[in-house]
Amino acid sequence: MAAQVRMQGPSRVALAAGQDRLELLVSSAGTDAARLAQDLFGVTNLVASNAALRRALTESSRPAETRAALVARLLEGKVSASALDLVSGLVRAQWSDSSDLTEALEGLAVSAELSGAEKAGRLDRVEDELFRFSRTVAGDVTLRDAFAVRTPGVERKRQLVATLLSGKVAPETLSLASQAATAPRGRRVEQVLEKFLEAAAARRRQLVAEIVAASPLTEGQRSRLGTTLSRLYGRDIRLNVDIDPEVLGGLRIIVAGELIDSTVLSRLNTAKRTIAG
């Protein structure tokens, strides 16, 4: 989420579409959010370490399907179908800068991890544990040096995180802390953890509106609906939109367990019940 604030133009649009797709995937009963997060972190690290690959996946002169085919050749059989689907969609999009793809992949991986924590009722715990680990590292010069970019040894850093946290924190906390320590991409571990904390806080403050519509909503409709629901519930609202032609028209909206049904089908069923009564 933090990456979306800095991105401009096409990259913002591409990331927003990726986030929408991610939310649909993690809301599916068949998606393992933890596996998806680990796959996306793996792709993040791959893309971050290979400038030529980043360019190949983001150059607008290459057809979108060519970029997607390259992803399929690289990742098929190595990551989950959900991860491949998501990454393929990202590389089909347009990007303002090749580095934005790396930021987007990491941001979506974090979102997947936090979504798993949210479903398990651990989001507040994860946020608190990440904060405490960040403060621990910041306040200990030995740990800062051990995790410093200039200090070699990815596996050694992974083992150090496990020694410090394994069995003491939520699995999502351990995963995010390990990613921050082993793949900081030139940043201090505390800086990476702060970014992850911002994403956790943003997710915790949001409510999710599950929306079923007869046809896709325009950007204007999404914006107006989001504004209306935010005003109604007094919190930021994330819209997850599913399309179902059988609702005929209108919207079926569920926010925090509350159903707001204004579909044509609902009104017809209400009318039938009234007539039958």
C-alpha cells in the first residue's frame, strides 16, 4: 500500500488493479494466503536482483502477451497458480518505471501476508509484534550491524530472525520480519519494517465492502460508492467487486456483516412475497 502513494500515472493504475485481483484471490476459499505471500516475495526478490528481467517485464514496446509468456516460462510449476495469475496480470499492465514493478510485487506480498493474519484474527497482534521487533533492532547496535546491508549472509540473517522470533510470534510476523532482514534492497531493516507497519495499520483501519453487481463499475461509480460507504461507516472502505449478471441490476453490498441489498432481483423477490402475503 505504501508503494501506491509514491507511484505515478500508469503504475498507480497497475498496482490498484493488482490489489483488487489480490483481494479476490485471498477471499477465495481455495487460496492459501501464506503460500501466495511467499511466492510473491520470491518473485519480488528475483525481479529486484535482475535489471534486465525487470526491463523485459515492463517495456511497453513488448506486447503484453509476450511479457506474460515470459513470466509463464520462468514461474510455471515453481509458484502457485494464484501467484502466477497475479504476476501475469501485473506484467500485462503498463508501468511508469521498471522499479515500480518490484515495489508492487513486494506490496502485494505484504498484503497477502496481512490478509492471512486478518482472516485468522491476528492482524493487531502482527502489527504489535512487528513494531516491537523494529524497536528491538533499532535499539541494539549488534543487531543493526548483523542485519546491515553491508553484512553478508542471507541464510545467516534468516536463522538469526528465527532464533529471535520463532515460537514467540505469529507466523505472519516471522515471515515479514524474515523478508525485511534478508531482502531489504538497500534499506535498513527498520525502514522495511516501518513500511510493513504502515500497510498493517492501513489494513486495520479499513473495512471491506463485498459488492456484487450485474456489470463492472466505472471508476466514477467506484469512487462515489467508496465515498458514500466511508461517510456511512466512518472508516476507509476497500471495495471488492464481483460480477453476477443474475442480480439483474443494482448492488448487493456487505460491510462488517451488514447486508445492503438494492438489486432488482431482491426487489422482485420482495414484491413476490408481498403479493403472496
